[in-house]
Amino acid sequence: MEETVAHLGNGGLPENNQENHSMESLLAQEGLGIDFPAENEIRSGVIASINANQILVSVGTKSEGVISGKELEAIPAEERAGLHVGQEIPVFVVSTEERGGELVLSYVRAREEVSWKEVEQMKDSGETYHGSVVGFNKGGLIVAINALRGFVPVSQFSLSRRAAMGSGTPEQRWAKMVNDAIDVRVIEVDRERRRLILSERAASTETRESLKERIIEELVEGEIRVGRVTSLADFGAFVNISGADGLVHLSEIAWERIQHPSEVLKVGQEVRVKVINVDKDKKRIGLSIRQLLDDPWAQQVAHLKVGQLVQGKVTRLTKFGAFAQLDGGFEGLIHISEISDKRIEHPKEVLHEGEDLTLRIVKIDVAAHRIGLSLRKVDSPQYADQDFDASFGLEETAEETPAE
């Protein structure tokens, strides 16, 4: 009995069992300070060697892992060329089932995981990210944020960008924006669906009013812009150019007389406009569509020339002169000073409405759509040679025959 008690001593365990227990405790205690890599975690490692088939990375705790196969191929060539021995990089532990005593690691997946955490923090903090446009699809632009690609829908474009989009296919509109600098905020993060939505509009401090002020400062009278019709009113049409609305007055829409802008324009239509007035104090922009169109009046009177005799019918008498309608429906003015060699107080002293007259053209103002006529210069010696040539068709022949 005493022998048994003595043998058990020290806690009542047999000596050989006690030694095993002490060893396990010691190993456990030593193991508590060792941080072994686990699958799906991100580690910071140091590149130990690089060759064509793999990158060997030391991840501490006397552990090494390899980036090889598809994980190596996933690294962009340009980025891979920049890696070097001794460089510290993040790695994702793909598998702890060692191949030849090495862990299976991924550099790209580690960067993506780090990037996902960063964009989540950006979303929570509301910070603005300054990057560049790297691509596009039919719905908007693609922006790179570290290892991720974020999407900026058209609805999240800034006011300036939306104003400058122009027409055409998405390829035509977006392609010119690739490589543009852009400020965005993260508005949606979904790791499972790999969905990252960005907003340029949320990052922009530009308001419609500040944008208009900037555009007004930039505009120069006489320049031509492309804009989009935003609304129609009885007195004209509003056209947005680069984010600021300008007015095309009813009289500046078309050469022909129209009663309402809707006769020739519709909301959303893209048009070329000429800047004809910029009022910086009142923040108003005057535009013209008419001045960029061929003037039908100029084409219709192209056969007329100063000095030519024409037939006209008196249509109206006014204090300053008489209006006469010419062949083709054109109306010209016989100024009171061109009615008679004698001084008269009113055209009715010499003329009456409905009277047919032979008149001479003394002025053609294409810009103002005005034809000046004269009655008193019909028999003027000043035009004798011209009348002689015209009566024999020599004037026209001379124009058609090239000079020798």
C-alpha cells in the first residue's frame, strides 16, 4: 500500500503519464505564441525569390508559400515586372495543404481583399477618391480603385460631364473620356456580387448656378457651340450648352416666320447654335440657330443686282417712302428721296397703291433682307451703259465669257 502511494506521488499520476502530460503542456505553451497561417486570411510577406514559374514568399513563422500557376498568371504583366526580391507584399492564403512544404498563395486576391476593405471604408467615411477613367460600357464609365474596377452610371455623372456628352453611340460619347481624371465617391459595395458603384455627382461641389457662371465667363460672342433643347416657350427655345441654358428667341430659330418653336424643334434635340449675346451681369446667354442656316432670301434674290431695272407694284405708302412688290414676291422700299427729283412731303403726292412701275435697284442688303428701289433714277444717265448692255444681253454674256 505504501509502495503504491509512493509510486503515484505528485498529483496521483503515474510517472510515465506525468512526463507525457508535462510535454504536451510545454508544447501547448510554446505553440500559443506561434501564429500559423490559416486559409482565406491575408498575410504580409516578403518575396524570397522570383523565377518564370513562381514567386516564393516568406510569411513568417518559418513558413514559405508560392504564387504559381493561375495565381501567377493573374498578376498583370506590368505589375509583375515591378516586383523584386525583398519587397513586402500582401498575400492571400489559398491553401495550407502544403505542396512540398509550401503554402499556396495569391497576390491578386490579397490586393482585391485589401481593396474591398478600403472601398467599404470610403463608403462609410464619404471620402472622395481621385482616379482616372480606364474604360466604359453602354451604361457609363469604368474607374480603377486599386485592384478593383468601379462603375459610374450616366445618372451619377457630374453636371459638367453630362453637359459635354454630345450625341452618338455610347462608344462615341464615352471613348473620348478614357484617361480623363475623375473624382468619385463610393455609393454601393457588394462583395458577393463584385459590385462597386461610384458617383462623380456626389463628389462634385459644382452647382447648376456655379456651372452657369463658369460657362458665361468662357463664352465668346460669335462662337459656335453644340447644345440640346431643354424646353420650349411661346417666345423661343432654351438650349443647354456645356451645362448652361441659353435662349434662342423665336426670331432666331428659322429664316421663315414661325408661330411657335415646336414647329421646327423638340425637347432633347441636338442643335448647333451661334452665341450672339452674353450678359454677364444678368447671367443671360443669347443664341441663334437661324444664323447658321442657309438664308433662302439670299438665294432667291441672287439673280438681282444693283443698277438693274425691275417691275414693281406699289403695295403701301408711308411717310418715309413707298413699298413695292417685285416679281417673285420680294418687297422693296422706294425711299421718299428716291421717288421724285422734286421735293415732296409724302409719297401720295406722286404715287398711289396698286400702281405698276418700272424701278431701279439701288441697294441690296442681304443681312437685313432689304432691297432699296428708286423711281427717279430709272432714266439716270449714270446707268446708261448698264441699261444698254442689259437690253442686248451683253451684261450676262460678259459674265459668262472668261477674260482672255
